[in-house]
Amino acid sequence: MSADTPLMKEPDANSDANPAADGSELIRFDKVTKRFGDNVVLDGLDFSVASGKHVTLIGPSGSGKTTILRLLMTLAKPDEGTIKVNGDYLTHEEKNGKLVPAGEKHIREVRKNIGMVFQQFNLFPNMKVLRNITEAPVTVLGMSKDAAEERARELLELVGLTEHVDKYPSQLSGGQQQRVAIARALAMRPQVLLLDEVTSALDPELVAGVLDVLRDIARTTDITMLCVTHEMNFARDISDQVLMFDSGRVLESGPPEKIFGDPEHERTREFLGAVL
């Protein structure tokens, strides 16, 4: 992160700065299984993400990639196994030396370290752009309105939308709405940013602008990113590590030059041959 980056501005006393990435383990899935009925979506999944790294999940639809993000946001809970974020259990907590299902207060405390940008923009239609970004920092983090608005304007500059601060979502294009959604996620100063097929709902001509914003964030900040995408060139550009998923398991993982240039698994070669 460079000193002149908006995200590096000294935080207000009522806000929490995103801590510096030191390469330590930030996310850990330990033997996580998730079922929907008889369908095993994740099958004893083990994987980790180090702080400050950009990790991309690729693979066919239905292979379990988005379920990983939904588990991290506690929109779903694992049937077996545990998830840790920054050393803390996400959906469990320790009581009397035993792991038990976590209460909502514990879950909220751990989950506040995570931000997510969804396929659909999910902006509040009755709020202008500025308030869409400031609402959660004020109500959840307890930031002052002035500090939240200052932060929001910095983020709108980062995503190239300063002139749209007083517009409603309906007055913006899909690409502009998605950039507001990115700014809104960053306003919470998360340690990790989850990206779930963030361009899939956009018209093709709007995709490049959103991906350019995410490239800038990956290049100029030390925020950890966990990304699900079918945009293979984007994955190649921003990733430190790429994981190939199929049938709820990691088939192989490695740096993008290895996965895209010399994959070991035949299924990976088949998948990339179909999408590249």
C-alpha cells in the first residue's frame, strides 16, 4: 500500500483501520463439508488464505466456489468442520474447553472483518450513493457521520464516481452500481474482501471498467482478496494463488503462471480449454 493511496489515510478515532498484511494465516477451512439435501457441495475442504494475498477460485458452475464465500459471510453454515478468520472460529466458539455453535454476537464480531461484493449490487434503492456507503460504518462501526462521509468520498474517488455522489442507484448504470457496491464494502475497512462473480450481471461493455477498479485495489492496497470469477484474464492478472475446484474439492492450486500455463490435472486442462 502506498502512502498516497486514499485507503491509507489515518482513520478517525471512531474507525478501525485495515491492519497491515503480514502474510500470516487469515482464513482457514478445516475439513469443511456442506450439503444441500443429498448434494454434497463441499467435501471435507481444507484450505487457507494468507493475509494480504489475492486468491482466486476457478472451476465449473456448481463446484462449490460461491458456497465458500457464503459460508464466510455466514449466509450458510458448515455441516461439518470449522472455519477460522484471523485466528477466531467463525461459527463456533470455545466454552469449557469444548467447541459449541457460536452465538450471534460472536459471529457478528468475527464477521465484521469480512466484506463482500455480490453478483447483484444489493444497493439500497431509497438511499443516494453517499448514504449507501456511509450507512453501515455509522450504524455498525459507530463512526461519526462526518468521518464516514469523508471516507466515502475518498472511496468514490478511488472507484471513479465522485460526480455521482448525490444520485440514486436507479440513476446509475449497472457498472456504476457495482463500483458503488465495491466502495460500500471497502468502507467497512474489512481485512478480507470477497468477490462473487462481480461482473456476471453486467452488460459486456461495462465489465472492463469494474475489473479495472478491482485491479487498482489489488495493486494499491494490502487488502486480502478471495475472488470467484470466470474472467480468466482478470484472475491471471491479480492472483497470487489460483485454486481449481471441482465437485467440492480443490483439484490443484498454485501461482497463476503454473495453473494457466502448465496445469497438472487433466480436469483443469479441460476446464481452461473450454473457457480460454
